[in-house]
Amino acid sequence: MYEDLAIFSGTANRQLAEEICEYLGCPLRGVDIFKFPNDNIFVRLQRSVRGQHVFIIQPTCAPVNDNIMELLILIDALRRDSAGDITAVVTYYGYSRTDKKDQPRVPITARLVADMITVAGATRFMTMDLHADQIQGFFTIPVDDITAFHMLSEYFIEKEIENAVVVAPDVGATKIGRDFAEALDVPLTIIEKRRERRQGRKTEVLSLIGDVRGMNAIIFDDEIDTAGTVRDAALFLKANGARDVYACVTHAVLSHPGPERLNEAGLKELVVTNTVAISEEKRQEMKDLKLTVLSVAPLLGEVIRRIYLGISVGEMFNE
């Protein structure tokens, strides 16, 4: 059925690629990836992909620059081997926060990375829960921005948490927080951050739009990086009368000192997906925290199947 389907993985999240292949019932193609002593990355395909439909699984998480270069070089190798089409499946898009010129003399790196992926030879781009929707417009090739929203909301619907309230940890997360609250059929509360000048210095002051007293709060956002926002939000919610506090995000980036801050947050549970691989070292740092990792492999596997067969992807989320 999938004779001319070829799935490759970079080194960023090979386990996810293996799970996707298991869902599809096809093998993960072999590729040699290593560094020369001068730190140059080298890629060599183990067999030809001439005329085939190729998908590359490679989130551009830390080490971001290495993973981006690995992706670009792999795309180039596939293009030069005359692949029929090449879809870059970047489950986490590095530099996504640099999506606009919000101050003088700064780049728009999210656009630059999009240009590099296209120039390297990708004919389609697939990602998950982009930090900013406008990044889709940075590409001149088709883009599929797949969401883990339904998977995450169904998880909490099945938990049937009593007296639940969804919390947007800042004003920027209000829209997705509102949608999540609507899916769970619970209220929405927003944490507002303000900078105030006190005694000659600026301090950050948090205020609450809504009520969490006696309620179980679910903090919902697209990613956790250094976890400062989640930790501060969790402690603030408890100080305002919340009972248990959960956190739910698509991307568990967990840059230093993220794991340490999550331990300080006193969360009841942290729910994430495996768009970014969580190292054993980070898991050990969070060993006292209940961590639930939901796999996006069946979701991405189904999207890949539909793209390969020419079936609508949007219908998956409209049923």
C-alpha cells in the first residue's frame, strides 16, 4: 500500500518517527547522520528515494541550530536523489517567537528559517501548534499546522475534574484558553501581568480576571520553555484560593531551569505531548512531578496517510 512512501528521521526525535511508522505499518528508512571533527554535519541515504513521497520527522528544538542544519542537509540530500516530493514534518518550530519586527534593528528569524527550508527543496511543510499563526504565511509551499488541541481537551474531559476552571497564564493565551474552556464546558480565568514602578524600580504585578477560589485550575498554553510563567501562575493561583493546579501544553521544551521551576510550582499534574523528546535527565529532575506525555504519533501518522493518499486533512478536525 505504501510502496513509494519513505519516512526518515533526523536525530531530534527518532522515537516519535518510529511510533509514526508503527502506526502506518511501514519501515523507518535508513540514513547515516554524523559530524566530522570540524563540526560539519554529514548525511547519506542508505537507499534511493527516486520518485517517492518522502516525509522527514525533525523538530527544531535544542540544539536548535544543529537540528535546523540537519533538516536542511537531509532535505538537500533527498532532493538531489530525485525524491518525488519532500514534506518536512517539524513538530516543534524553532525561532517561532521571532515572528515579527517588534523593535528597531531586529530580524524576523521565523521567516528566515521558512525561506531556508523552502530553498533546500521541501515541497510541503507540516508542523504542530505554531506559536504564531502568521508563520504559515512565511512559506511559499503548502503548510499543514496540525493541532493537539482535541487530544489534550479529550484527556481532561475524560478525567472529569470537579469544579474545574481553565486559566490563561497571560493575556496572549486568552484565545486558546477560551477555546479550551469551551471544549471542557468550564469557566475561563485570565492572569494579567503588569509592570509597575515602585520605589524607583519596575516590578511585575499579577492580577486575576475571574475567580479560582475552591476550584481546580488547568493552566493551558502552547509550550513550556523555562517554566517561569507556569510556576508563577501556579503559585499565584494557589495564593488566590485554588485547590489543585494542572498544567497542559503541546510542546515541553523545558529549557534550563524549566524542570527545577516546575518542581517549585506544586502542580498536581503536567500534561504534554511528545512533539519534543524529553530526555531522561530532565525526567529525573522532575521525578517528584506527575508527568503525562501523550503521543502525537497516531495523529501525525493519520495526517501523513491522508496526504499520501490525497485525502482531506481538514476533515479530521471537522467530524
